Amino acid sequence: MVAGLAAVAGAVVLHFIAHLLAWQLLAVAATVFAVAFLASRLLVKRFVQERVELIHRTVHEARSGRGTTGAAPPPDLARVGEEVGAWAEEKRREVAELKERERFRREFIGNLAHELRTPIFSIQGYILTLLEGGLEDPKVNRSFLQRANAGTERMIRIVEDLDVIARLESGVLGTESGRMDLHAAVGEAMEELRKQAGARRMELRNGVAEETWVHADRDRLAQVFSNLVGNAIHYGREGGRCTVQAFDLGEQVLVEVADDGPGIAAEHLPRLFERFYRVGKSRARNEGGSGLGLAIVKHIVESHGGTITVRSTEGEGTTFAFTLPKAR
């Protein structure tokens, strides 16, 4: 009897010990699993964070234009996303700007070649005619030499205007500004163009009040009026008029050069100040313009700290408006 009870008790104890060991083993396994999980999560997070920091540092250095300068402050993913997006947008803008510059370069070179080709071929034709026997013909030789000379002068004007623009852009050709009477400057420019205006029966009106004082370079400003009033004479209505007026804007003086000619279509206005851009291409070339006059005018006005705009209505005329600093 006693032996049987002892056997039962021993079995119970053994069963309890077995269950206890199983729970302990399960606890140990769970602990090991948890530690492994946390360790792996930490390693993955560190790996990702290092890559994120590398991306952030690369973007930051690329945007700032510097080389590797050391670790940047650890960013979070949202901040990195914003920076990468901003960087990508900046690069898209840069690519678009480069494409636009390349388009402008190709167009400029094509226009320059076209502008020079016309007088060069003309000169070549006259010279070949003279060499093939025209030189001995008194009815031909002098006329053809004069025409060849006119083509040469046109090429010289194009090259000189290109040189002026290049020097204005680089800052080599500066302005020597001083106090000057705008009314007198307009009058001098109109007097030089009076003969051309008379040939087209154009009336030139100086509507600028006397003793309107501005701070400007006299020679450069004369070039501006020569171009703008000259354009009004060439492209304005025969028998029409060109008027120059000035308005007080406080620290600035607004100058307007207006004609009552055929006007310019709206699609041409945004590109009017580009080099070699022409509205009436064939007529402008026949009249011998370099195609650079308005580009030079824009550079001169901006070198005085001013701005220039144009407004036009077909059939009613065109007005160029620019600002100059007022002088006391």
C-alpha cells in the first residue's frame, strides 16, 4: 500500500517537473526570439537610416555645389522626401533652362548666318560680274562697285552692333551718366533724322517739356532715340507722325516714343527685343537694318537701371515706353 502511494507520488512529481521544464524552455525560446527580433529590427533600421542619411547628404551637397563635407544631421523620411522632390524640381528647371538656351543659341547662329549671307552673296555677285567683263563697261562698273560697298557697310554695321551688345553684356562698355535735359536730347535726335522723316512725309513731335532733367549717358541715350524714332520713320505710316513724350513717376521719368503706323501683331511683341528678330523680314533687310537695334536699346535702358516695354494695336500704331532715373 505504502509502495503504491509512493509510486503515484513520484509520478505526479515527475509530471510536474516535466511541465515546469517545458514552460521554462518555452520562456527561454520566447526570450531568444524577442531578442533576435529586436536586434534584427535595430539592424534594419540602422541600415535604412544610413542609406537615408547618405541620400540626404548627397542631395544636400549636390544642391549646394560642394563636395563631401561630412555627415549631415540625420533627417526623417518625410524631410528627405521633400528635399529630394525640391532637388528634382530644381534639376528639371535647370534642364528646361539649358534647353531654352540651346534653342536660343541655335536660332541666334542661324539668324546671324542668314543676315551675313545676304550681303556676302550680293557682294560676291557684283565682284564676279565685274571680273567677267563688267569692269570695262563704264555703265556697269561704278554702279556695281557702289552696290558692293553698300553690302560691305551693312556687314560692318552688323559686326559693330554685335560688338556693342557683347560689351554691354560683359560690362566692358559702361555708362558715363550725368545730369542732362531730356527735351534737348530728343530734339537733337530728331534733328538728325529730319531728312529721313521728310522723305516719308513723317511729322516728328518733341512733346517732352523743357528742363525735364534725367540722369543718363548722353551718347547712349542718343543711340536709344535714334533707334526708336528711326524705327517709327521706317515702319510707320507714310505721312504719319512720331511723338516723344515724358511723364513724371516720382524717382523715375517715363519716356514714350509713339507712332500712328500699322502696328505690330500681338504674337510678335514678346520677342521684339531679341537679336535679329524681325516682324517684316524682307522689308527690314531691304532697308539695311542690322536687326540688333532694339536689342541694343534694351541693354542701354537696363544699364541705366530702367525697363522698356512695347504695346501695339494693329492699324493704330506702336508705343515704346522706358524709364530713366530723374535728376534734380
